[in-house]
Amino acid sequence: MVFVAFLISGFLYKEGKIKFLPSKSKNVSPPNIMAEVPFMGKKFQLAYESLPEDPVLKIALFEEGESWSGDGEFDFSSFYLGESSLFLSSQKNARSTARLKLSQGFDFQAFAYYKLFINPRTDVSNIEELSLNFLAEDGGKYKYRIGNLNSGWNLLVLEKEKFTLAEAGDGGEITEVVIDLVSRPKTASSVNLDFLWAEKSNNYLDEWNFTNSQFISLGKIGSLPATLFSGSGTATLKKISSAKDYTFKARFRPLTTGQFGFFLRSNPSNGYGYYFTIGGADASSWQISKSGFFDGKNKSEILIKGEITNFKMEKEKNCFLKAELKGSKLIFLFSLDDKDYGRIAEILDDSFASGGVGIFSRGATFLVDGLLFLQ
């Protein structure tokens, strides 16, 4: 163990990451580097090979064309994904119910997590009961009572084990979704609901460093699994904690407005690193920035920004981002087909010599796949 520690210390000393004697300088600033053993592989591609077959299931989109019945109605002015959500309201302790007959049933026990976007439109204290129910063809009923909501859109992660068996059955397929809302006496409550899906496992999270697990989910692009990011935050690949010179690319599919892009030569513990940002759906802007300890304080700086002329990003349309980093030379590229890449920017900056690689979002929801790292 002492020999291994000596080798690692020798490597970091040679790379200039650590020093064995104190510096003579009196003006010491927190460094914009991390002392990490670098990723030694030539290539890394995120493939989620450990995922089970058909790992994700879309249950309800809350869009026109779905056969909802009962007290709910489509809301085309307030929604999270797509073009609409389902609005459900209750007054004076009356029960309001929305029902959806599924065109194809599914096995409740086959999925470990159920996820749903929900937005309480009134004070959450006015809600006496809000529940998601799955009804089976044999009369079985699984119920989840929803609580602890915040204002604005919430992403609920509902574990299968926390559903209660409200009515016993013989394990038949789920054929109907029922959502119940009951307000407290002498009050009114209402909610918007959007995009209900299920995941068989969350072991895809093992690939990422993150601060909020709700930032990362699983989705699909076509028939293949893809990482679904929602909200604001960063996530870096665990297997590439430190790298210097490399090429990194990925396919993005924005589902909402909001900014997204790469987090490069990054330190996930403090947010230091370079950010390659695209303006998101309904925008054509881009920006290269950095966040770190500069001029004696923590701050962010825009290095360069601009517009992609004659282009505007659309929801559910693919785009490809690529970054090529070599020393202080940083090149950023954009493509619509992963073949013809246009150079967005080329800059010289030596603020960060190495770090991790990952994804960045500011108020966006988007899918990502095809992550490829080469060095």
C-alpha cells in the first residue's frame, strides 16, 4: 500500500498537481485544479449495458388522443412536456377523479420506480388526499398517496414498495390509471399532471456523479434508452474523474425550453470548469463560459457567446455537440446529423488543465445519448 501511495504521489508531483514543500508566495489562492488520478483509457462510451430489457415504459402522456374520462380536463396553457397536461380540481372536500383506460396493459411488479410530473395550482395545505392508482384486470388495485409537494412543477419518484395493495387481485396486468384528488373542507385544490412513466431499475445512476437524483431519469430516443435530464444542475461521468486533452461528444434532444450543454474539465464538488451551453428549444444562442476562483474570488465569466445564424432549436429535434480540448486550445462544434460539424468557437484559456466531463442544465428537460469520450 505504501508503494502504491508513493507511485501515485510521484505521478501527481510530476504533473504539478502537488508539491512537497510550501510555496514562498504569500498570496495563495484556491487552485482551479483537482488532484485526481487521470482516466487512462483511450475511449469511453456510455452504453448502459447493465440495464434490463425494455427498461422504461411510457404509461401516460396527458395529451389529446388519450382516452381520459371523469373530472379532469386537458390544459393547453400549463404543461411540462408536449402540448398539454391534465387539470384536476376539487372543492369543499368533494372527490374528483380522472381515469385512463390503457391501450396495452403492463406488469406492475416488473418496474421498481414510477415517475410523474405534477404542479399544485393552489396551496398544498388545501389537499386532503391526492393519490395515483393502478387498477388490474383481475380487480387488484395499487395505490400511492402523494404528499410533500412543493410549489411549481415537481418530479415525483414513487418506489414500487411504497404503493399499498388497496384491493387484492391475482397479479393481473394493469389496465387502468386512476388519479383521485380531495380538497379539505371549506377549501379548493387543483393540480396539473404530466408524463407518467416507469423504470425497471435505477442502476443507470451508478454511472454519474450528481447532487440531486431527481435530476437524472431514464427515457428513450426511438427504441434505445437515453438519459433524461430535468431541471437545473450538473452530472459528471464517474469513470472520467480527470482528463486533460480529449474529444467529447453527445446527442441532445430538447423537450422543453431552457439551456443545456457540456460541463468540461470540471470539478463537480464546487462547479469549477468550462461550460459549453446551447440556448435550448426555441433559441439559437450559444455560450462558452467558465466558473472558478479568479481575481481572489469565486465567479463565473463568459468567454464568448453568439448566435447560430438561420437556425432555431426545436423541441424533440436532435442536435450534436462536440468539444475538442488540447492544452489551452478549446474548440466547440455543433451538428444536426453527427456528420457535418460547424465550428462554433475556438478559444485559448488555461484556467483549467484537467478535470471531469459531464452534462449541464439550467431549467431544461432533454434526452442525451451517444456520449463518446476519446483521448
